[in-house]
Amino acid sequence: MGRNLKEDLIDNVATFIYTLPKFLNGDYTVIIMKKSIFLMLMLLSCTVVAEGAYTFKAYNGDITFDHVNHRRNFTCGDCHNGPPRFIELDHDSAHKLCLGCHRKLGVGPLQHCSDCHKRD
């Protein structure tokens, strides 16, 4: 799962926006705050904040994760700790995060490994 420039840019912008309130204290004026927020919104408008789907490689078949569909029902904090960024998953962490949530909510693929793992 290689990272690309777009993912790195999105992570950096999201981190900046997430931590911006810590830096906006009494030393900054309203004008600087407005300009900073405007700049971040402009940068975000130049990129896709979250791709429609990610493909995670697995030995028993790749998994396609539909990020847009999940964002309709959940907040970023439901999956991401801290600022939203690309999550590197391995077997254990994916099953804990993804399958654990599906089991907790009783929705989505639950019956068999092939519900998520698809071979080409």
C-alpha cells in the first residue's frame, strides 16, 4: 500500500486544520485567523478530500473500502484517532477496526471472508 503525494498533502492539510485552534490564541488577530482558514479551504478545494474507494491488498483477495459511503453515516472520529489521515491496516488492525465495527452494529459484510475479500 504505497502512499502518494495527494494522500500526503491531504494528511498535512487535515493536520493543520485540526491543530489550528491551538495556535489561534490572543496573539492572533481575527484577520489572520480568517486568512488562515481561507487558505486552508482553498488548498482543500484543489484536492479531493477523500477518495471514493480505497483498495487494500490481502493474500486472500483485495478489499475495496468505500470511504464516501462510510462518511455518509459516520464522523471522522469514529475511525480516525486525531486528525483524519490515511490509515495503514494490516490483518489484525483491519479486523479489529472494520470487522469489529460491522459486528458491533450488526450491518455490512459479516458472514464469510469472501464478503470483503474479492479475488480478481
